[in-house]
Amino acid sequence: MRVTWGREHERLALQAAVDRGNSVLLTGPMGVGKTQLLRQLVADRSDDQWIGLVVANEAASTVPFGAVAAWLPDIDTNAPAALIRAAVRRLESLAGGRQAIVVVDDANHLDPASTALLYEVCAVRGTPLVAAMRSGQQLPAAVVELCQRLGCDYVELGPLDPVAARELVASRLGAATDDPRIDALVKRARGNPLLLTELVLAHLANQQDGLTDHLVELVRARLATLSHDAHSLLELVMIGEPLPADLDIVDHGLLVGLERSALVGTSHDADGATVIRSAHPLYSEVILRQMTPVARRLAAKRLADSMLQSSARRRGDALRLAGWLLEVGEVPDPLLAAAAAREAVVWSQPELASRLVHIALDGEPARYEAWYVAGHLSQISGDTTTALQHFHRALDAAVHDDDVCEATEALMQIYTLFNDDPGAASNVVNQAIDRVTDPPHRQKLILDRILLHTWAGQVGDASVATAELLADEDSDARVEWTARMNALFVEEHLMRLTDADDHLSHLEQVLPDAGIATPAGLDMLHSREVAIRIEQGRLHAAVEAADRWLDRASQTQAPRHLTTLALGHARWMLGDVAGARATLDTALTEIDHYNMINATPQVISLAATLAVIDGDRATAEQMLATGDQSVGADSPHNQIWRLRAEGWMAAATDSVAAVTAFIEAATVGFGGIYLDHALLALHDAVLFDGADRLGAELAHLENAPLNAPFMTLLIDHAKARANNDLDTIVSCAKRFETCGAGWYAANTWQAAARQHHDPVHRARAATRAVMLAPSAALGPHARETAGWALSRRRIDIAKRAAAGASSRSIADELFLSVRTVENNLRQIYRMLDVDNRTNLAPVLAPGRRTAASTPPHHR
């Protein structure tokens, strides 16, 4: 019997501590598996071990020897000392000369007499103690003294990791780990095994809210000991989270108690202020379900009154305050409604935003903020015509330079990214420059004009002007933010990354200045970082950068679809098609709520491409039909991705037509500034043997001052394929592996296999191709390549042998006989022309070596 679902490490650590004679205090929140781990320790005991199990409980905590009553001998005495001596003798008899171990669950409920007996058994006689308790519980002083005397190792049991959580849910559902039902359940439970199990039971029982009676009773039991005031504060947190800790209704003494009990947690928001959240979202769901409508209204009223008295307002406060006022039947004033609507839009609550916008527009006359948010809401809903009207009215109503700049940028985005009308955008920007008086705001508008020049292809002048603004000592943080974002945009698309890391570093430094970057701007920044890491040839760093931001953004519900899109692209290039598809599905879901720069067509096109690659042609066709209806789908940027998708659609039956579509996509990119996307499209053509048709297109890049190692590698590979240069093809395959680009490396090794005449070299290259990526990466030659390569079973054997595994361990792991493993190894050695396991490793992973692989020899 073994602990599963991610607890194997803890099980082994616990067993090792006990084997060394150490004592352990195991803690963790409710439901993380402490009791299960103790049971596992009992089940795993060896023949020479005896375990005395103690299950303490609240009912027996006031009864002398209540926790260890089963150990007491049947003697006629009430003298504690005599009982302890007799109990020790009985335990020694039960152990029968074996190593004794005492295991105590819920150690916080130990009564003093039971603790005294454990002191004699463990502290005096040297028996290891393994005790468990829930985090936040107070241990009795005697138990604390016992643990200190024993020098207990302290082990905090945390939540399950995502993989283990998925396995647990899959086992409970009787489903595969990629079952689409699993994600939502895992996300709600946050790695808590008990809550995961209860959510699965509710799901199987078709309970709409997902809360079983058992789960509700567990939470109620946790709350039963709270005072009335503590319970009231907990309800305020559940309604108002993240609740500012500096509101006058927050009793900090009660807050400390709730935090110690692991019912709430405190953290710092983006502005550095302390906020309070429930320790687990399911606590919120249960508590809110138990509150009556009257209780909710009274709590919301208290929250609203407290925030109205607060002198400091932070991002998110307007939305919370307006929401509480609406809940108690009061109408926020138009200015508050507009500010709250803006936050509701950003945090993907369009229905609430629309309600608040109507309130804001009812003000007489409607002010700038109301018109701007109305335009914002129309834009993300896809109604760019109405959005233009609202933004123009916002610009007319703007009084402050901040507002003029904001409305101008919104109009510029629609005219360029949706309507493909840079002339109209230039008119708006020029008029705005004439209206503002503050130098930093004029500089920002000049940057907007520079960006328009960039889109028009006047890159040199735009870059010089941007550099001049960055060097201007009068430029403030807002100007620096806009200038460096513009510079990143240009450098990424032109593949000139000389200063990219410097820009990224400076942008992170100016972020603490409140109001510099909108949530959408942060999403744009981090998506650019991911794209830049890809172009630098650092694909794993690209994924790490995306994951860091997505984790932060998920805590604030900020927009994150652009970064998710970039992450999906990175995963595809790594060779993880399934992961890339799942990521793009997330991007499609999120972009429905927030699409400020018209990324929908690109997301759809890339998702369709991945669907085709994954063999799901029907879904791809449906996606592309949807993409045709997107506003701005014909803009140059979106055309590139659409044409790439069409090329992949054609590739299954007509590689010539596919290459034609890829070249057309590249031509569109070369017509603007999107050289990076043009090159990616050209490389699609290379994957389908179209390199010999790319002479003119590659010549377009000859004089481009590239400083993007991965993109240079794409060009080198295309030239090598066009010239049938085998040595360079092999070199490119190794360089792709160094970057982590399994998708491209697989295709390149396949090309090398097709070039090789020597059967050993061919087998080596083909095997590496099959190992690195799914057959879709190998295109129309996948079957031919598989015929030259080791079989999947032999690859499994070879990988384990190369890692140093014995034939016996390989046989046990793959459910084969040792003889079968040895026979397969002989065939592997023969095909790849190696002598032993040691020489097998560099042949299976040549891209991970700095020196060339050992050349084959012929026996």
C-alpha cells in the first residue's frame, strides 16, 4: 500500500525520520491528508516495528487518560503514577521486543494525563513520537513541552501539486487526466484532497453548487468555536474580499485569531496595501450560502458605510463599494458608478459594468469618465462603431490632460487595429497634441504619433524619436512606460533585440508608480516578454515568464489573454501540441471578456492551426469560419495568422498549396513591420519542403540587422534546406534542441534522416525526430521517418538504458521479461551502432552536447 496523489515524498521523509529514531510534529490545514499519512505510516510498518496509535478527540480531552484509555491495564487503582507504570509495562508487552513508535492524531486534544504517559514512553524511554495537528490549533502547554523535549522535526503538509490533484480527481471520476471536467474541480479545491473528494462527490450527484452536506458540516464545525464578533468579521471578509485591512470595521485582534485558525489570510495587493481573503474559496461559498438575505444586506451596508468613511481609495475599491451599495438597494452616484464600471470591465464583469455605465450616463451632463467607460464596454463587446462614438464624446468632454491622452489612445487603437484607418488615427492624435499643455502628456501623444509612423513602416525615424524621448530628462515615468513599450513592440517585430532586456528591466522598475500601467498594459508587457524570450531562443524561459504573470493576474482577475496566447505559441514550438491547444482554449475564453487590441482573429487562427495539427479538422474549420466574422480580421497582422492557418489546412492533401499560402502570409508581413511573423510563416513553408521556393523572401531578410538568435536559426535552417546542406541541417537540429524547440528540431532531424545515405546516421536522426515531437511535426514524411527510426517500444527501452537503468528494472517498469529487454537492446545497439548504455545517451540526445556525437563505426 502506498500514498498516492503527490504524498510519496512526505511518506518517505516521515518513514526515514522514524527509522532514525526522530520524533515528528506534522501540521497542515484541514483536509490536506494528515490522517491519511499517519494511516500510511501504520500500514507501511516493517515486521520489526510496533505502532501504538492514539486518536485524540475533543470529547475525551477533559477525561484523564481519555486519549490512551485502550492502553490502560485492568487494575484496581486510580493512582496516576501506578497507572502510567502499568501502561508502560503493557506497551512493552505489546511491542514484544520490536521497535515501538507512538502515533498521535489531533494532538491538540491530548489531556494532561495522557500527555504524562506519552512523556514517560517517548521522552524517558526514547520511543519516537509522530504527532499530527491542524494548523492554527493551540497545543496544550504540556504537549508543547513534550515536543520540545523530543526535539521534534516540524513538517508542514501543504496542498497537492496540480499534477497530483488531477490524478486524484481522475481516479475519483474514473476518467482520464485530460478529462475537461477536471480543471474546474482542481481550481476550486486549490490542492486540498478532502475538498477535492467532496467536490467530486457533489459533481457525481449533480449538485449544482458543488457543496456536499458533509463539506458544509465540516466548515460549520470549524466555525462552531468562534465568538459572535469573530464570526461577524469572517462574514464581512467573505462578502468583501479582498477586504482592505485598514477599514474601521476590521478588529485587528479578531483578525489575528482568524488568521491563526487558518480561516483567513492576509497579503499585499498591487498597491502594497494589506488585504484580507478567505483561506480557501470553498469556505466563502459555504459561509455565504448559510447567510440569510437580511444578514447579507446588513453586512454589505456595514462595508459600504465603512468604505465611504475611508480617506484612501485604491484600485478595486470603487467596484466593491458600488457593488455593496447596489446590494442594499442604494444607487451609487454617477462618478462612483463610472469608476466602478471601469474596474468591472477590467476584471471581466461585463454585466455589472453595463449596469453601472447606465447609472453613470444618467448624470447631467454625463462626464468624461462615463463616456469613456461606455466606449470601453462597447469595444470589448465587439461594437466598435458605437465605441468610436462614445470615445469621441469622451474626448470632447475631457478637461484634464490625462483624460485627453486616454481617449486619444482608445480612438487610435480602434482606427488602427480594427478599422485599418491610420489616417483618421493621425488626425485624432494631432488634434490632441494641440489641446494638452503639460509637457509629459505632450510627449506621450508624440509617442503615439511615433507609433503610427512605425505602423506605416517609417521605422528608422520612429526609433530615433523614441530614443530621444527616453534620453530627455524631463520625461516622467508615464512617458518612459509608453516609450519603452513602443520600443519593445518595434524591436520584437523587427527582430532587433539588442536593448530588449534593458527595456524590460526598466519597465519593471517604473511599475510601482501607481497609474502608470493599466491591467491590459501589463498583459501586453508580459506577452511581449514571452515573445522576446522565444526570439532569443529561450523557450523554457518564455514559458516560465508567462506562468509567473498568469499566476499573478489570476489573483486579481486582470486581463491575461495576450500572455496566454504567447504561452500557447511557445508550447507549440516546444512540441507540446496538447498543452498548446489547452492554452489557446483558455485564451479564447478570456478574450471574449476583454479584447482591447483586436487579438481575437489571431487567437482563433492559431487555435485552428493547432486543431489541424492535432487531427481535429472539423474544429479548425469551425474556428476559421468564426474568425471570418471578427471585426478587423482583414488587418495585415491578422491576415498573416489566417493565411498560416489556411496553409496548415491545405498541408494534409496539397503541400504545394500550403507552401503558397505560407509565402503569401510572409509577403503580408514584409509589407508592414511584422518581420517576425513573416519569418515564422516562411518557416512553415520549410517544414513542407518549400525552402527552394523562398529565394526572394529570404533575400528580403539578408540586410535586416537581426539580433534575435532563434529567428536567425530559422533563416539558417531555411537556407540549409534550400541548398541540401546536410552538415548545416544537422547543426540546426542540435541548435533547435538547445533552444528547447522540440517541434522544429523534430522536423529538422527528419530532414537530416532523408538526406543521409548511411543507414546508421539515418536511423539515429529519424529516432531523434520521432522522440522529440508528435508525428504532425514530421508532416507528410512521418510514416517514412518512423520506418527508419527505433519503434516506440524500443525508444522507451533505449531511453531507460541510456539513463543507466538495469535490464531487470526496465523489464519491471515496462512489464516485459528480462530476455525481451536484452533482445531489444541488442537490436537497438545494432541499428544505432553503439556498444553499450554509456554510448547510447549522446546518440539519443545529440542536441544536448557541445561536441559532436560519437561517429558510427562498422563492425
